[in-house]
Amino acid sequence: MSDHAARDQFPLSMMLDVFQSVQKKNLPLMLLLVGLPTLFPKLVEARTFSERMFHTLMLDRLDENDSRDAILKPISDTKCPVTFTEPAIQAIIATSGGYPYFIQFICREMYDAYLQNVGTGKTTSVTEIARKLDSDFFMGRWSKATDRQRDLLWVVANLESSDGEFTVQEVAEKSAELLAKRFSASQINQMFNKLGQMGELLQ
């Protein structure tokens, strides 16, 4: 959810205004918002007073134990028809990288595939589901990027620290290794900002 001034659409601002009005009336209501790290800056941009309305918590990637719990606890009920082998659990943890959304996506697809294939002897691998994740989640974002932006994302993917934090300088140095036409630091900064505005391609 975000405001679009060019289209005269302000759903985020309207929601904040309505909830601020509710707060002033001391009604016992709570508003819980969940989103990518860009959510809070969008709230502040829509209404500066939103900084005082919310307490922000950041959910990072899960470690192996928490990832395992996220996979197994929802099916711990003895009546659940779905179980996972240890290799499947390890594959889900590795493929998801500990990201809660990806664990949820993969497990849901595994549940659905199991229920659809009961009695057929057919199985669905985590690799097949990862391909579906590529098409359902990433393809829409990838298609928005220009060729040069895709080059930059490819360079970032080849960094040793691509799953964590990295500097603009590291990206620039890696681009010199991988590309005939390297990126300058200023180009990288501008493109990161643009990619973020286009739909959180870097999240």
C-alpha cells in the first residue's frame, strides 16, 4: 500500500488519518502493519506524525532452529496429513535462506502438492517449488528492470556477502571484474535508489 499523487490516490494517508482519529477518541483498537523495510519510510512520507503512532520491530532471517520450528510446528498436530522427511526439511531451510515468507511459500506449495497427489505416487521437489517462486514472486520485479539494472543485480548476486550487507565500493570493484562496462559509485547509488522506488527489487 502506498500513495500515488500522480493518480490522485492516497490510500495510505487516508488510513493514517482515520486511525489517528480513532486514537483521539481513545477507542481500544490496535493497528498492526506488516511489510518490507520500506514500509515505515512510506508511512512517514505519507504523514509525518506516523512516527509517533507506531512501534517498529524488524524481523530478520530465521536461524536454522527457528526455520525448523517454522516448518514443523504448523504440522505438529497428529491429525495433520503432511509430514516432511529430514532431507526435505534441510532443502526447505537451504532454499528459503531463513526468510519467513519463503518458508511459508515453499511449505504451502508442499502441502498443496501433497494433497493433490495423494494416491498418485507423484512427488514434488523443493527445486520445482523454487522455480515457481521465481516465476510468481521474482519475475514481476525482474521484468521491470532495464538491462543495465539487471547487470547491477547480477553483480550484487555474485558478491560473497550478497546475502548480507555490502558497500557500494564492493559492488563497484566486483563490476570491474565481471563487466566490460563497470559501474561507478555514483551510478550504483542512483540505480539502487531507482530500484527501490520501482518496487523494492533489492529487498
